[in-house]
Amino acid sequence: MRTELVTTLKRQATDLLAELERDREPILITQHGLPSAYLIDVESFEAMQQRMKLLEGIARGERAVEEQRTLSHEQARTRLKRWLK
């Protein structure tokens, strides 16, 4: 991963964005020597958001199993039949 100063971002934003779109490699922006932000291309960001939603759904399902908030196959079929009518 590449690291750039915030001043470089200020001076060369257009160039950095073009490189970001072309290479799809995140850029770490530092300010006063400390990490400040990441620049990532839109496609990678959206894919990451989708993965996070999927992982959150899996985590909710695991919690439901741990808390015994689950249905048997037959109970689920009965509920679905009611919803699909």
C-alpha cells in the first residue's frame, strides 16, 4: 500500500485519483506523520460495503443460534406459507 502526505493530496488530487482508479491500490494519507485517511476507488469501496453487510448478516444469524432464537424446518415452512398467500 502506498502512503502519501496530505500536502501531496492537496497539490496532486487529480493525479492521485487517476492513479487510484487505474491501479485500484488504496492510498494511505498521513498528516503530521500520522495516518489520517485512506483513499480507495469507488468499486473497491462498494464491494467492501457488500462484504460487510454479508458478514453482519452472518453474525446476526450466529447470535440467533447462540440465543436459541431459531425455528425448525417445519416452523419456517408454516410461516413462509402464511407470508406467501
